[in-house]
Amino acid sequence: MRPVFAERVVIAAGSYAIGSDTHYAEERPARRVDLEAFAIEATPVTNAAFAAFVAATGWVTEAERAQPAGSGVFVASEGPIPLNDPSRWWRFAPGACWHKPYGPGSDLVGRDDHPVVHVSQTDAAAYAAWRGLDLPSEAQWEVAARGGLVLADYAWGNEFQPTEQLMANVWTGAFPWWFARGPVAGTSPTCAYPANGYGLFDMIGNVWEWTGSPFRDDQTRGCCGPMGVQQSDLFALKGGSYLCAAEYCERYRPAARMGLAANTSMAHIGFRCVSPA
């Protein structure tokens, strides 16, 4: 049986290359950062781990406390549609939360080892504090995701699919109406896809992950959430998700980023934690 809490992997202190000059504007410029050594969890926080936190603390997530209670869920379209408006495939689901991911009547049976979703940045920070940990900075997260590679496009190299095996849980098919690998797109168990060079799982795909860093960018563009929020209220998320598609949101790369308000919760957002090494 897998431990409830993920092991942490130490990332050595050093000077690391992050960012990209070849993809979306908000990723620029490619640059170097100096980091002290840190340890990052090998997987996103799972439903089982978050359940332990809730059982110990009685924490009620922001999605559950909201008026009305609920969170954002993905709803596939019936056919091809324009890709300029995320509200075409996102819906507010009354009652949706971390333990009812699709709303009343849904549950987590068989999903203990899937990443927890429908958690806000505030929820994630509370969990991290309970564990005596922190949310990673955006730079820590990206350095860890690169797995020791220098400015490669993906966490495993410069080729999206170097073998027959898909390297991450991302959208395959035609977004947002045809998912090629099953009836519906969704989260996968946290170790279902290959680890990167540091032995970290799901740094790319599966779920977007909160960081503790404010999101700053002069050309903010979003692919997954509401626009019109002041940048001072945004936090950076990294990694892409099972909804990232080549024709729409090619953000399944270490340099990719987006900013959302701290109280946002959605069906494709999770997190992992760090500590000093």
C-alpha cells in the first residue's frame, strides 16, 4: 500500500535556467535563478492525504464555504466549437468540492491515489502549514519539473512523445469535444506516468499546481479561468493538466504558467509541497 504522504526529493542548491523565449509571452524571458537546496514532494497531494488533513483539522475548503457552494467542472462540447471562450466548456457545479468532484452524488471511491482537486490556493497553503511544509515558489517548482534538463521544451526532453508511451496525462483527441483515450478526460493516479529525471511524478499534466508566488506578467493571458482579475490578486500555477491540448493550451511544459485568484477552485487544480532540504 502506498504511504498517504509522498516522499520528498532533494533538489541541490545551484544556478538553474528557467523560462522560455519560444512559447507563450508570459514565459519570457529565459533566465537563470539561484536557489538554495529544497525538498519537494514526489507527487501531488492525493485525496487520501487531503482527507487525513481534513480529519485532523476539520478544515472546510473554500468551495464548500462559498455562497453558493460549488466549484468549476469541465463539460465537453458536443462537437467542434471556437476556442476563444473557456466558459463554453467550464461550468459552475453546485456542491462540487474535493470529496464530491462532480457535485452531489459523486464521491472518491477508487480515487484515493488521485490528486486532490477543487482546492484553492488558500486551502493548499493551510494543508502545507499543517504538515509543517510550504507551497513551492514558482522557480522551485519549475526547476524541479525540469528534472535536470537545461531549457528542454518538456520535462523529458524536446520531443513531445519520444516513444509510443504518452509521457503525461494531457488531452489527446480534439479539444474540447473528443477525448481519444476514453469516454471522458480526468485525473489519473499520481504515479501512472513516467517520473522525470529527479524521480518526480506528474510535474507535467494531470493537474495544474498552485505555487506560493504571486503571478506577474504584462501580457496576462489565461486558458482556464476567469479574466478581468487584478494581477495583484493572482498566484502562479504550473504544469498544465489533463485538459491541456496542443490546439488550445500547450502548457504541458515546465516553463508554462498561468495566474488565478487565490480563492479559485476547479476540477483540474491541485498542489504539492516543499521544505528546506
